[in-house]
Amino acid sequence: MTRFGVMKHLKLLEEAGLVVTRRRGRQKLHFLNPVPIRLVHDRWVSKYAEPWVAGLSDLKRELERPMEKIYEIYIRTTPERLWEAITDPEIRSKYNFGAGAMSDWQVGSHIDVDVAAHNVHLGEGEVLEVDPPRRLVHTLVALWDDQVKAEGSSRVTWEIEPVGDSCHLTVTHDQMREGASNQIYGGWPMILSGLKTWLESGELLTTPGSLLYR
């Protein structure tokens, strides 16, 4: 559909009361209005909504619902230095996000997450968005064992916001299936703690988890 066609369709739904709109800055957000939709359901659909249909619908929604994990941390550093720590293979190895092969960090570039000292290939991905030193988005496929390989590809978004003499770093790991193995995302607190420790003190984090592959 064209943009004009979409907006015309949304306007009709809004006039019918099936969609509610809200302004947020320059954006116009559209939300389904559940009340009239429920009335339509009760009048025309409910007699066909046998328990089997409802059960299959619930099953589909549960299995297909995506999972999202969000991690935030404040680090006393500059955006440029934090960006370098996220993208430089040598620095990445210091806080256990893997050294990997050098990437040019352009959209479409391949990235590796490796621990070369132990010949461990943890994962790989592809760069989706690059806006230094503020935002980096890439896919991530975990490869260290068969269980995590079965989870397939997910997405990682790094967002850097300067706050005074520090940076507010937000890491969003999403596009995972509901109930995905916690091995996929469970290491982020350790990784971000190691990143903060190294940038602020030049020291390596020495918790048991951070020593796993060192």
C-alpha cells in the first residue's frame, strides 16, 4: 500500500472509533480501541469462538510473542571512548564481549564474538545500524553450544547518551522468542560491569563469571 492509502485507511478506522490516536511530538501514534472491537466480537464472532479456537489462538500468541531484555548503566567516560570500547576488538576482549575479527562497523558488515586465547567462537552477527558515537544495532547468533544455536538470531541495540561527565548506556536485547534460554541474555550484567570497571579504573573485573573464558 502507498503511504496515502495507509493514512486514509487509518482515518476511516479512527472515525469509526476502532482506533484512538495520540500526538507525541511530530509523531501520531495509533492504538486499537478495545471497547468497540469487543462489542463487534460479542455480537458477531462469539458464537463461533469455541474453546478449541480460543485455545489455538492463545497458543499462537504465547509461542510467537517476542521477548525483550533491557539493561542500563552509567559509566564515567566520554561517548567517544565508550564507542571505542564497544567496537574495538582489543578493548572488547578486556570485558569478555569477545575480541573477534576486525570489523569496519558499516551497515551489512559481519562481526564475530570470539575468545581467541581459548579458540572459542561464541557467536556472530551483522551490523544493522551505525550512528557513532550514539547508536549501534547488530544481530547476534550464539554458537557456543547446540542449545543456544537452536535459538537462532536475535538483535542487540547499544544506545549512548551523554550525562554530565558520564554516559548513560542502554543495551536492548530483543527479537528473542518468549522463553528463550537465559544463556542468550544472562551474561549482559557481567559484560556491562566489566566494561564499566575497565573504562573507569583500567582494571579487569575478577568475578568468577568474568574469568570463565580468560
